[in-house]
Amino acid sequence: MAKKLVVSLLDYGAGNVRSVRNAITSCGYTIVDITDPSQISTADVIIFPGVGSYHSAMEVLQNKGYDAALREYLAADKPYLGICLGMQTLFESSEETNESGHTGTPLPGLGVIPGKVIKFDETQRTVPHIGWNGTIAHQSSPAMKYIHDSGEEVYFVHSYYAPITDENSKWVLTRTTYEGQEYISSVQRGNVCATQFH
């Protein structure tokens, strides 16, 4: 009998991840909380559900030494699922600053995917984007089976987005349009998968 994968949860402390925990355990998986960078390299699969500020998330990842370990894990094409900030932090940087007034050069992201996360233009649309929206597939993936096969919409809550560029187009799993602005709504390459939606 094959050993069942253990899910390593990267909770950087900014939000309620109870619903993610419930989903994982209801599928019959055991959860281990990542509390030390050394756990990252030995993880079967990592889920990083991020909510809050990109700057705060990257600051915590750096201060705890998770950023370098995550880069190595992702470069080895090990199973990873990022949700919301768990996707945005895969990019090179973000315009977002934390709510305590950080100014100046933004902290770099994990830099796995080329590109910068930018803010929706508030003069052109309602920000944040909150609500249900559809996705358009760029590649097929078992990760999107229940969304694409049934045409389901997914839920978004975000003010910042990753634009599609020539440099990151091979990563794009799905795209979404919000009030005229097209953006990356999920990414996948190999075993690394992440979604902007929740």
C-alpha cells in the first residue's frame, strides 16, 4: 500500500486558514505546519494559502528563512499549491505595500515567475475585485478539472494582479477579465500550481 502524502501547510500568520485546513483533512490528508525552514525541503507537498499584504508576507518569509528554502523547493519541481498571495509571491515583485506605511523599494518576491504584480487602475474599475468570475484556460490541468469541465465560476478578493507577458506566458494556466482588465488567475508549470482565486 502506497504511503499517503502529508500536506505541509505554510501559514505565515496573517489570516484565517481554517477553511483550507478543513478541506485538506476532509480529503483524508494529514497536515503538518511548517515552523522551520528545514521542513520545506523534506515536504511531500506544500500548500501556501496567503491573505493580506504581499510586503508583510515576504517580510515574514525572509525573517523566518523560508524564502530561500522555498526557492530551492520550487526549483526542484516539488508539489506546491499557492492560493492568493501564495501565487503572487511567486512573481519577482509587487507594487503592494503594507498597511503600516512601507514606502521605498518593494521586497522582492520568490522570483520563480517573471513579472511584477501591479494594482488595478482605480480610475477604470471598482477596486478591490470581490466576487465570482470565470476563467479561460490556457493549458489543461487536472488541477482545474472541476472548474473547466463544469464551467464553474471561482471567487476573487484582490486589488493587485499579475499581467500576462511574453516572459510568463508559459506559466499561465488560466486568465480572467475583470471590468476590462485581463490578468493571470492561475499558474502551473510541472508540479507547481497556484491560483489568485480562493
